[in-house]
Amino acid sequence: MLTSKERSNLRSLASNIDSVTQVGKLGVNDSLIDSLDKAIEKRELIKVTVLLNSGLDVKETGFIIAEKLGAEFVCHTGRKLVFYRRSLSEKVNHIEF
């Protein structure tokens, strides 16, 4: 569980990154989760865009993805979702709080 200060720090870091993928009309499927899992393991902080044609509620989609990834749902801004999970790899530059 993130504190409000940690969440605020992650939000500011996420403002400078691009989305790694988009959730489209296929919704949240295993393929999407696999690609997000690989991305979050390499980066620790990722941003995902939920497209209008997905027909999904943005915030609800954020909670579903976070649960499947075992990650923290940091925030949503418009149709953008931000997730954080500490990487187990030693090769990654870890985010320090």
C-alpha cells in the first residue's frame, strides 16, 4: 500500500512517460496482462491508455489490471492509468521514495 506522498511522487514521475500500450475493444485479456507484466518488470512504473471503443469504465479497469498484475494502481487522469510494482530484477534502476 502506497502512502499519499509516495503516490504523489509516482504521479509526478509518470507525467513524463509515454503509454506502453492501449486497452481497446478486446478489453483486459491474458495477452494484454502478459505484455504489461513484462513492461512493469522492466520499468516499475507504466502508463496505459484506455480507448473509447473499449466500452470500459477507466477507474474500474485500473483496479482490474492492478489486481491481475499484483501492482499498485497509482492514479487515473482522463483515460490514462498509472501502475507501479517494484521489480525483482537487480538490473533495473529502482524508484526510490
